[in-house]
Amino acid sequence: MSIPLEWPIKPMLARLVDQIPGPATIEGGYSYEPKWDGFRCIVLRSGDTIELGSRNQRPLTRYFPEVVAAVREVVPDGCAIDGELVVRRGARGAQRLDWDALSQRIHPAESRITRLAGETPAEFVAFDLLMVDGRDVTGEVFERRRALLEALFDRIPGGHGLHLTRTTRDPDTAGQWFEQFEGAGLDGVVAKPLADTYHPDKRAMLKIKHKRTAEAVVWGYRPHTRGIGVGSLLLAMYDDAGELVPVGGVGAFPDAVRRSLVDDLAPLVERDESGEVVTGQGERSRFSASKDASFVRLRPELVVEVAFDQLEGHRFRHAVTLLRWRPDRDPESCLLSQVDTPASYDLAQVLE
């Protein structure tokens, strides 16, 4: 079957706002849905061709053979579905999204891809429809696209790791989801205009994400890739045993700040017995294997206040923003226990 859409397709994006908008704030109102924390993915089924396209238009197909097999088995020909690839973990009744397990699925080795497909299988959560029965529906309003998506999933048997996300037109229900579903690893709510069409690569939706602040200790820094000052600060917090636990980093400084930070942090740079600067080598992810991960060690005496979305395990998820320096805070007061932990919520309940 021919494809009436240009492939690869750039997904429609969302703009961050501070609160859930009311239905009266836009003509036609909003549809609200959970915000999934995984890999954005557009699934294409055209004849025997199955493609999994990412947000940056790089193919994900080879990394998720179990999803490809499920799509081939149960998704009708001539479909393009927008959604999210996710991996869940935990015992039945206490499951949540597992970003670390999902990120490990991007690996060059075929043998590892095959093994992880069995050990940490991914699932696909659908939330929009771009093509059905070979017909381009991106020009339809979302209210119509959602109806077509629901009708499509009525044709798809369950038990194959393909899910249809829930929606509501009630902002109060969306507010409950915002609070409850965080305990299952989700990171907010999305609001979609019911009377709007699909806009590839445009921020035509709204997203509301959890925002928190915390104090953290600066224990090192990475030089900027251009060699101009500090690229990022390495942050840590103390656990209950009094051990300093790395939690992530913060960067995106103006050039003037990068340069001044080198001088500001110089008195705290750790040196060995011969006076040489103590450095280390951080872990590289498979997304940045070629990047320099070296860093300069600092005595843990400075405290910063940062804004963040989630702390998953002992690591910040998503971007972290530096709010201010906290010279009034003792480093030992920067505890992991300061971070509010959402009440657990079973992921299976979200997927129902």
C-alpha cells in the first residue's frame, strides 16, 4: 500500500505551561491525557514494511524487534500511529516505568538487542493517529482522530504490548492523574486542542510537568566542550549513611558565567600530594559514547538550589535548572530524603 505521508514523519510537539488549562480557554476545548516518559515513536505499517520512527527521525526499528513483531501481527495495513515506547518494571501490582531499562535498549550489538528484547520488552502506548487504512488523517481535528484511533484499537486484539492511552475532557480528572500517575513513573499531563489538526514539528499541544526544587552539593565540574570555562556542574546529595551520592549535573550557562566559574571554583579544586589537579572519568551513555566525560574533582563545600522534574532512583531525570547559590546551607544538609517521593501507583492501572 502506498503511503500518503512523507516518511520519516516529524511528530507534533508540546509547549510547557505551568498549570492544566481549562476547557473554556480555547475554542472547542481540550482533551487531556497522561504524559508518558519514554521514547516518542511513530509506528508505520505499510504492507510488509514496519517502521518505528523517533522524534529526531532516526529509525528505532532494529532496537525493538518485539514491537515490530507485534505490529506486524495485529496492526492493520496502512496505519501510522503516534505514541511512546516504554518499558515497565516491578512486581505485578507495583509496576512503574523504567527509563534506565528503556535507554539500554539502544545498543549496536544484535545479540544484545535480541537478549534485551526478551529480558526488558518494550511496549507501545498510542495517543494519536496519522494514517488509517492508507488514508492521511493529519488534516482531521483531534476529536475525529481520537475517534478513529479508538475504532482502530477495537480491531486490535489485546495482549501484544500495544496500548491506547486514556483521555478525559474533565480538567479535574486530569489533575487527579497528574498527582496519582507520577507514582507509576509518568511525568505529567498533556492537553490537546480537540478542534485542531495535526501539526508535525510544531508545538501545538500543551504539557504540564512536575517541578520540584532541592539543594545539592557541587562535587565537580566538566570543562566545556569548546574549552571555554565550565561546561556543567556535577551535583550530589547525602544518603542516610552519610555517603555522598552523585545525582546528575546542571549546565547551559552563558559564556561569561562559564569563564567566571573556573576562577570561582579554583579554590575548591582537589589536588593530590604533588599538587596536581584530581580528575576523574565519568560514565558515557550509549547516546554520547564519543563525548569527553572527564571532570575535575571539587571539595564538597558549595551548595546550589536546582529545579527538576523527577529523581528516579538517585538520578535526576530530564533537564535540571540552576536557580541560585545557597551559601547559607551546609553541604551535609543536602539529603536525598529531602526530595518528595510520590506515592506508588501501579502502572497497570494507568494502562487499563
